[in-house]
Amino acid sequence: MSSRRNFIQKSVLFTAAMAAPNIALYSTINPLTFSHIATPKISLAQWSLHKAFFAKELDAAQFAAIASNQYQIKAVEYVAAFYKDQSKNEKFWSQMKTAALNEGVENLLLMIDDEGLLGDPKKKARKIAVENHFKWIHAAKLMGCHSIRVNAFGNGNREALKTNLVDGLGQLTAYAAKENIHVLIENHGLHTSDGAFIVDLIKAVDNPYLGTLPDFGNWCMNKEWGGTQNNSCSEIYDPYQGLADFLPYAKGVSAKAYDFDADGNQIDVDYPKLLKLVKDTGYQGFIGIEYEGEKMSEVDGIRATKALIEKIWASL
């Protein structure tokens, strides 16, 4: 991977974290103590099983039970695409909360896609995109989640895009805050994988309910969704710098995994370096498994990712 910035020392990140406004609300980092968690808090992103869910081989309503019983994971991150028919069904979402509680599973967040451009240059279209997210905010609240994950996409030149995103994200976050739900931006390609750009957006919106969900793998700046698998991207924002940019505002961390070598290590993602940064900054939240590899089954890929996180964390 090409690097656009120099290595950042922990002391620099500490200073930045201390300077961030309302850091306790923005983030799950503890900048005062940097207390290390002996065992990583691991969650499972539903996208890790997207092939099985789309093929109807698994029931999306049973996701909490699947995570608990098959993988011994007690926290989950949902994907709205699997629940489009239930988006406004309050009874369904309440049942999902009960199902998770019965399994001893914590519902963390709901990932939203395909609801319009929050940075659309047309004011009316932007407003519609904002309002399209409202139903998912209510669903997340009914399930007991703390956040929804959104895409900060839009069109236009850099300056216009920032203006429109500040407006769209500002509207959405103001609404979500009233429901005590955070809005998280994930690096998903193009400008969303530019950590400095996204941090500027967050500062401009100036609402502690707007934060980030840094993904280990999505740092490609010249294609949508931002995947870096198989060296498929020609313009990459330094993943270490991007994670450092996002962590002060993070309410979750997505441990993207592609494929593994014979020793069980990630081929395309520098897990030791990224996990060390997460641990050294005192991040206290969950690390979500998001397997997207092709060489293993989804089941084996999830297990391999979990084992790798636990092994590296213990060695740091």
C-alpha cells in the first residue's frame, strides 16, 4: 500500500484526543488512562454472512442467536439491507431486541445503505435522503442499538460536497440525537476514505452524536465502497493514518478481513499495526468482525478473523 502521511507517534494522537471537544461523547477512547483491555471486546458484523443471508440459507431474524451459538460472540452489528420489508414494523424490531436479550447478546448498531445521498447537491433530494434514514433510527432505538452507520456520499467539487454533507449530516444527526442514537460515518471509498476530510466534516457539524466507524480495509480513494483487496486500488489513504484520524470520534471499529496466509495472518491488512494503534489509544469499545474473503467459507473466515484478533491482542 502507498502511504500519504508519516507515522504518527502515540504522544501526538494523545494530544489530539485530549484536544477534541466533548471526547467522552464522541468516542469510546479513554484519553486519560489509556487503560488496556486484556481481552478484546469482539462483535460480529452481519455482512460477514451476507452471502448466506441473501441466499436465504440463514434467517436474518435469527442473527443474534447465530452469533451467540455458532461463534460465541455476544455483540452484533446489523445490516439494514436484510430487513427492508420490516423497516417500519415496530413489533418486529421489539422482537429482535427480545431475541437478542434472550441470547445474552448486545445489539450495537444498524448499518444503512441505499437511502439516498446525504450530500446530494439538490436540497430537496438531500432532505429526502435524510428523512429516508429516520425509520432506521427508530428501528435502531427499538432494538437497543447505540448507533446507525451511514454513508457520507454526494456529488460535486470538494468545497460544494463538504457544504452539502455538513447540511445533510447535520440534519440527520440533530434528529438522531433526540432519539439518543449516534450517526457514524464509515470509510467507504472516494472522499469518505479521506480521514482528514471526514474529520473536518465532523468538526463542522459540531454535534457529539456524529462520529465514525473506522474500517481496517476500506481506504481506497478512487472507487466507491473503498475495498483494497488483492491490491485492487491505485490511490490509498494510509490505513494507519486514517485509523488515527477516525479513532477520536469512533463508536466502533470494523476489523475488515479478506484472506489469510498459511499462518493465519491477513494478506491485505496489517492487523498487528492497526490493532496496536487501537489498543494503545485506550479504545474501550467493540471490534467488529467483517469478513469479506473469497478463499474461505463465511463460517471459517469469521472464525479465522476472531482467532487472529485474539492472538494479536494478547501479544501487544
